[in-house]
Amino acid sequence: QLLASRGRTQDALRQQRRQLGREAAGQADDLLRAQTELEAANERLTGAMAELSLLYRFGRKLSSARNWDDVLREILQKLADFVGAGGAALVLRSAPEGTYAPRQTWQWEESAWDRVLVSLQDQVDGAVAESIMAPGIFRVDPDTDTDGAATSPRRIIALPLEHQDLRLGYLMLLFASTGQRDAAAERYLPFLQAVQVVLAEEVAGAQMLDRIRNIGTFNARVLETVSSAIWVIDAEGRSVYVNRAAQTLLTGIEPVAGAQEDFLLRLGRGRRIRPLSQDTALPELLLDARLQLDACDRPLLAFLRGRQAGVYRGEGLVAAADGERVPVLVQSRLMAGRERGEQWLVIVAEDLRETRKLEAERLRSDQLEGLVEMSATLAHEIRNPLMGLSAQAELLADQMPADDKRYRYIDVITREVERIDNTITRMLNFVRPYDPACEPVILGDLLADAVELARPRAAAAGVSLDFAREQVRGDHLEADGSQLKQVLLNLLFNAVDAAGEGGRVRATITGGEVVLADAGRGTRQAIAGCVCEVRDTGPGVPAADRARIFRPFFTTKSSGTGLGLSICHKIVTAHGGEITVCRDGNETVLRVVLPAEAAAPRETLQEEA
């Protein structure tokens, strides 16, 4: 019995040992499977982390990049390396309705991009079933060239980039074989779809930013070209934006054109000052009290902001850098600032100097119209008695002996009658309408002739007269040569008389671009033309007389009639030019500016019979 019990116990132990062996083997298999699954999960997690890291780097680089060229090439390279592609390309549209073209490529030299893109469009737009690898991802197989001949096999994964139902372009990956392409699509499909979304959003954002930047650049360039001065001022009176005309008005310095961002936003005092030079900062219009309004009876900023919507229109004065008080027409209005509830003040100032000058010219023309009829009447009424006096003087002279001492009185009468007649002739020439008989002339030749005619007078007065004809270039004009020569001769005579004994007169001509007033538009414009200057070392014209020197009958000479320079002014303005007088150091400068092309014709000049 004991032996039988022992045998049963041993059998049970053997069964348990076999059972434990089977369980241990099963647990080892389970452990091995668990280890394998854990390693696979870890590999998937590592791959997912690598994908997330790569997506993060892509998004960060694209969001922060100022120049996409290098960044896109780096992204395409890393993406192709990551998925095992041999090349990559980003194809974008230049405009919403434009054509597709490669924006950037990596290891993809394509001789027939048009054919590739047409094949891509056909398969994507047609949504060919065999071309769809997954929603929004297509396979493209452009294996033939333009002549239908077979080429080396190329397998492409195309990912359309879309934003708000608008197709922006394609991300394309190039593989050497179908197997490589399909393996990459199977393994990296979610990752490629994520790249597709990220890249589409970044491209859409970049294109929107480009459009906004282009609009801003365009608007800034427009503001930079307008002749009116423009300021945008914050609540504290500091300049947020100042255009080119405003800078020139305040500083007298023409700003140097720079990069686009240099003039998109110029900030004033208390922010970032953009200096015009190393030693000159842009003055503030309001903080420096540069602007004064005729109707303002309190601090200017409070006055403008206190009006309904900041709207104001009126005249005022701007203190320029050189001390000149420039008359301006000022308009203002409030606009929204950068911050919520912030309001900026826009001030536009139109320089009225040219307008005032044109108004003075029109007033002068209106006054001259009244002189025409009066001068004709006076000439008729005066010349008839003068002819009688001259005739009677000749009769008396004929009846008197040659040695009669009273003959000198007859000579005085005759000379004074001629002087009065010459004065009347000059007055009539001044008030008559004049249209230049224009033809091609060379201003340097006209001035050279005038200089030779003026040399005897200069020599008699002890004045040196200089003109370097050989240095003149670009002096071809359409003008009335005889009248211009008379103008130049008159200017030389005046300069010689003003220089006095031991003085010097110097004449110069400069051809090129000149700035002249356009009376029809009330503006100034740069055109081709010439500048002629006659300089003398005389005492000069008093500042108070410079504004009147070209008026008829105004003269500083005891023996002058006051018509010489006024006739010069009439001839020059009839040519569409300008004549001015100024002081430059120790020299007085009479400057004539003439356009290269003839001015519009008016009425013809009729000589006195």
C-alpha cells in the first residue's frame, strides 16, 4: 500500500513538473513576444517622435524665415532623406490664377517641367482612381518624354497644397522605383499628410503676408512720390510716419532712397529715429512748434484733436530748417492707430509757395492786360506831338546857320524826342502779346555772340568778362534765337554796369535736367533743358528789391527806364522758362532756366509800324 501511494505521488510530481515546464516555456514565449512588441512600439514611438520633431522644425523654420529660398531647399532635402526619396520639388502658383512653376527643388533636374506639370494636373483634376494613393495624395508616372520615347522610370508622390478650397501648388517627391514609392507611402502616409497640411498653411500665410507687404510697399511708394508733406502723429505729438516731402520741407535735405522697409514706417522722437545723416535727426512737426495755423488759438495738437473727427482745413506756416516760413494749406483727420482705442492724427501740408508765385504771375498778367490798351492810346497821343516837335526842330535847324550857337538847343530837342520815342517803343514791346518764333538753336552760340557784343562795354568799364564756350554741353533748344540773344545781352550789360571798375562778370551754361513750373497743373516737374547764369562781383540787389526787379518801370539806375529786365522776364516766360536773381557768396547771380522743347504758342508779336 505504501509502495502504491509512493508511485502515485511520483506520477503526480512528474505531471506537475511537465506542467510547470510547459508553463515556463509559454511564459518565455510570452515574454519574448512582449519584448518584440515593446521594441516595435518603441520603434514606432521613435519614428513618430522623429516625425513630430521634423514637423516642428519645418513649421518653425517656415514661420521665422525671411528668405524662403535656402529654407525650402533645406526642408526638401531633409524630407526626401527622411522618407527615402531621391529628389523633391515644391511647385507653386505665382498668382491665384497663374501657372504652376517650381519654387524650389532638391536633386531634381527636370528638362521638361511643363510636361510633368501637365501630367500631374490631368491626373489630379481628373481624380483618376489608380492615381489616388490616399485622400489628397496622388501617384504620378511621367515616364515618356515629349516625343513619346521611353525614359528612365520615375515614380512621383504628389501632395496638393490647398487652403480654403484654393489650390496653391504641389509638394512632389521623386522615387527611383514603384516599390520604393509604395513603401514610403505605406510607412509615412500620416506623416506626409501632416507635412501637406503644415506646408499648405505656411505657404498660404506667406503668400498673404507677401500680398500685405506688397500693398504696404505700394502705398508707401505712392506716399513717397506725392508732393504734399504727410505726417502721422500719435496722441503725444510724436511722428509715426513722415514722407519724403515732409522730411525735405523740415530739414532741407532730400532723403536718400533705401530699401523698401526703410520707408514703410519711419518713427519719430521717443521711438526709433531714422536719421537723415549722422548728425541730423528728423525734427518733430508739433513738438518742435514747426507748424502754426492761422485759426489756432491754443496748443496745436489739442486744437486739431478737439475738432470733429480731427477734420481741419486751413492755411498756416511751417518753419523750415533754413528759417524760411513756408506758407502751407493744412488738412487733418483722425485715423485708427495700432493699439485698441488708439487714434493717430494725419496731417497733410501742401506747399503754397509755387501756387502763390503762380497767383502773382496771373495777377501780373491781368495788370498787363490793362496796360496794353492804355499804352497803345498813350503811344498814339504822345507820338503825334513828338513827330510834330521833331519836324519843327528839323525845319528850324535847316533855317539856322551852321555856326549858330542856338543849334545845340535844336540838337537837345531832337535827342530827347528820340529818347521818348524809344521809351514808348520799349513799353509797347513789353505789353504786346508775344509768341516766340521757335526753331532749333544752340544756346552756347547765342551766349558767345552776346559776350562778344558786350566786350567793348566791359572793356570801357574796366570789367573782366569770361565765358568758356568749349565747356558747354547739352545746350540745344527750340527757341526764338534773336530774342534770347537780346535777353542774354541785356543780362550781360546789367552785370557789367553792376560790377563796376575792377569787377568780374562770368557767364555759364549747364545742360541737362531742369525743374520748371507747370502753370496748367500748378506743380513743378523735371524736364530736359538748360540753365544759363550770369554772375557779377558787384554789390548786388537789395533783398527787398529782388521781388520787384522784373516789374516794369522799376529800376535802381538813375538813367534807366525799368523795362529792360521786365522785357527779359516776358521773353523767358514766353519760352516756358524762369528768370531769377539771387546772391551766392560775394556774387550776384541772374539765372535763366529754359526748357529744351518749345512752349505752347500764343498770339504773335506785331511790330510797331
